Amino acid sequence: MAYKDPENTLILDTTKGEVVIEMRPDLAPNHVARIKELARAGEYNGVVFHRVIDGFMAQTGDVKFGKQGGASFDANRAGMGGSDKPDLAQEFSDENHGRGACSMARAQNPNSANSQFFIVFDDASFLNKQYTVWGQVTEGMDNVDQLKRGEPVQMPDSITTAKIAADL
């Protein structure tokens, strides 16, 4: 498969199928670098979609408590952890949180994004300039639409593998 920019293309194999994300280092260079670093280290492999809200978004990326088979996996705590790397300073932009937008999850502090991210189902423009958009789903949004819903999700879907296209 030919990708426009293989070094900035994230391929998520999920329990519902493949999702291809075009990453945007022009919008969020530090966040894209973190996603790539964690993907290349295999940190996202096995991580569940712990919070999936119909009409809003699907959240994943808790590499501490949300990684099935990981040393600290805890379905009840999935969504409360991150990586062992420092939190990132916000990189807010004018990019719209529309369908397929990929944005970093964070706590109340705008500079608390770490490893968790979410994919938007429908218009979530109320999040604009408050969360860091780092990518856009270009293929497989139909697979994201099939993820099991819940807060928390019972028997959640997960990322089987996360890879950078340039490494394939």
C-alpha cells in the first residue's frame, strides 16, 4: 500500500479491523513524536478502547492500566494511567475536532497529555483549542464505528498492533 507520508502514518490493527491515521506533525510535533515513540516500542499493542461514547469518541492509549497482558493491566483502572514518559505541553490549534479527528486525552491540566488519545465519531468542535489534534483517520473509520460502547466498556475492543507505515 502506498501512503502519502509513511513516516507520519500510524496503522492500528484493532479487534474490529485496520484503522489508518495520517499524523500531523505540522499541528502537534511533540505529540506526534510521542505517539510514534510509543508505537515503535510496542507500547500500544494490546491496549483497550476503555471509553467509547456513541456519537462522541473512542478513547484508548492507557499503556499502563489498559494494556492487556501488561504487568499493570487493570480493567477497572484503564484510563487512569499513561506511559513512564513525562507529560506533554499542549499544542492546541485551530484544527476542527470533526469525524475521524485524533486528539490527545488529558486531565484537567492542559499540559497533562501523555499516551492516551481519542478518535472522534461525530462533530466535537466544542473541544477545539482545548485538546491537541495530532491526526486524522484516512481509512477504517467504519471499523472505529464498530467498537463496543461503554464507560467503562465491558469486554472492550483493543489495538492488536500499532505500527508506523515507514517501518513495514
